[in-house]
Amino acid sequence: MTMQNTPGGTVTIARRDVARIGYGAMQLERLSHDPDAAASVLRHALDHGVDHIDTAEFYRNGFVNSVIRSVAGVRNDVFVATKIGATPNPGGPLPLRAAQRPEQLRASVEDNLRSLGTDILDLVYLRRMDVGPGLRPEGDQIVPMDDQLATLTALRDEGKIAALGISAVDADGVRHALPAGITAVQNAYSLVDRQFEGMLELCSAEGVAWVPYFPLGGAFPGLAKVTEQPAVLDAATRLGATPSQIGLAWLLQHSPDIALIPGTASIEHLDENLAVASIELDAETLATLDVLEPVGAGEIQWATEV
Ligand SMILES: NC(=O)c1ccc[n+]([C@@H]2O[C@H](COP(=O)([O-])OP(=O)(O)OC[C@H]3O[C@@H](n4cnc5c(N)ncnc54)[C@H](OP(=O)(O)O)[C@@H]3O)[C@@H](O)[C@H]2O)c1
């Protein structure tokens, strides 16, 4: 890991140094009616130093991957991390359903290879469903992690995956996956939801990158938002920054092992998020935010947004 506890700089994931402010591509789903607009947002990110994109084939059924392929497909300098473990659920009660079985994982890797237009995936997160927020597995979708890791390490041996990560797990899950050589962990984590603070420490001790999803609390209705916290709003007013910038700056300064992947469909918001690289919170602000009582993630209300 690159031990540089400054807002900008790089973090090492899978032996690749990437800018600490990356881009979570899930919000591009909201632009599926306008692929050119989605491509513009992503191109803007890459033109302004983003070299770490987070995606999944199940983000609008391959749409987000197709945008990444069109914009970044020929660029070897862009690190693309994807996730497997769910699949679109058209017409179902929820927009996604679990796809945790080993044969489904293998098929999802093939789908990602195809839609991203590559022979090898830089990083694949096994998206478990052990902890929320989000889907929980039922019936034959409750699969032992060892069976899944066996499939994924085989795919790595076959040269289809360069590196493995794990997502939506508890600390025992991380410990269980460490011998498989996982290089990054993704759980929900932000100023409003610090239940996995101990897991961040575990990852730091093991040289594993911590890539929090919902770094601003996510877009889904029902989830607590970092930008609505009074202490965040106060700090933003005092420092002349936006509330989002305060939330992201706190994450960057909280641990050098955090790689950010904030999601946005707005170029203006993207610029704000990238500018966090040059924002350094003073000691008093950090101390105030450090002791903020997390309100908890909340529960996703699925009906209104995929
Ligand atoms: N491993 C997993 O299970 C998992 C689960 C969920 C997400 N993820 C990944 O994590 C990434 C980040 O999570 P996320 O996108 O769900 O949530 P997030 O980054 O916490 O928040 C996204 C929301 O914040 C808004 N936003 C972003 N920048 C802003 C700014 N500067 N000012 C005001 N609002 C701003 C976005 O709206 P606008 O579009 O209007 O800016 C959107 O509503 C995803 O994109 C995805 O790649 C992984």
C-alpha cells in the first residue's frame, strides 16, 4: 500500500498505483436514455486524472460496461474493477437478484469480459450478501464462500482475472478470503455509517485496499446522506467547501488505505469530487467529524430507483 495520508496521491490496488479519487460508475445507469451524456461524464473523469473505475455487468444490464468500453476500452492506464454475484431481474420485485452460485459467477466473469471488451479483468469483487445494505441471499443462493473462491481462483489461474476483491462481508469473511490473495474490500462506509471501522483497520494491517461504497451515503431513497449531517454542513460553510467535499475529504484523511469511488451522473459534481484532492481538513474539523455519531446506513427503498 502507498502510505501517504494526504488528500491526493495514490493508493495501490492489485500492484497498481491508482489515484485516490476514482469513479463509481453505477450512477451512469441514470443516463441509460442518453449514452452520449454518460460517455461525456466518464470521459471527463478520465481527462481529469481518474484512472480507477468501479463497475458491474449488472449495472443496467451491461449498459454501464458498454459506456466504459466505448470511452476507456483502449486505455491500458485505466484500472477497471468489476463485481459479480448479482444479475438483473427484469420484471421482478427488485431490480437485481442474487447470482452467487459458482457457475453463475463464472458466467458473470465471461459477461464482463465480453461487455468490457477485454481478455482479462483487472479486479473482480466477489459481491457476497452477508451484510447490508442491499440484497440478502435465499435458498440455493446461500453458497459457501470456499466454493466461490475456488471458482474465482481458478478463473485467475486461467488468466481471466488479474486480481480478486470481496464485498459485502463481515470481518470473518475478510479473514476467510485473505488466503485467496484478495487485494481490495468493498463495504458500505462513510461518515454516516462507520460500522466497519474495525474492518478498515484489518485491511490496513493486511495491505488490502479499502474501497468504500456509498461514500456519500448512496443515492437510494431510505439511506442516510452524508450531505445532510449538521456537522458536515457546518464544516462546509466554515471552510467554503461543499458538503460532499467535506464527506469525501474526511475519508481521504481518515486512512491512507482508502480509495474513493464516489458516484455521480453530473459533470459539475464530478469536478467537485475531483477537487477534493486539494482540500485538506484542519485538525479541529477532523476532530469534530471523527467523533460524529454515525446515524447508520438505513435501508434501501428499492421501488423508486434501480
Ligand atoms: N460493492 C457494492 O455492493 C456496491 C454497492 C453500491 C455501489 N457500489 C459502487 O460504489 C460507487 C459509489 O456508490 P454510490 O454511487 O451508490 O453512492 P455515493 O457515491 O455515496 O453517492 C452517490 C450520490 O451522491 C450524489 N453526489 C455525488 N457527488 C456529489 C456532489 N459533489 N454533490 C452533490 N451530490 C453528489 C449523486 O448524485 P448526482 O449523480 O446528482 O451527482 C448520487 O445521488 C457506485 O457508483 C458503485 O460503483 C458498490
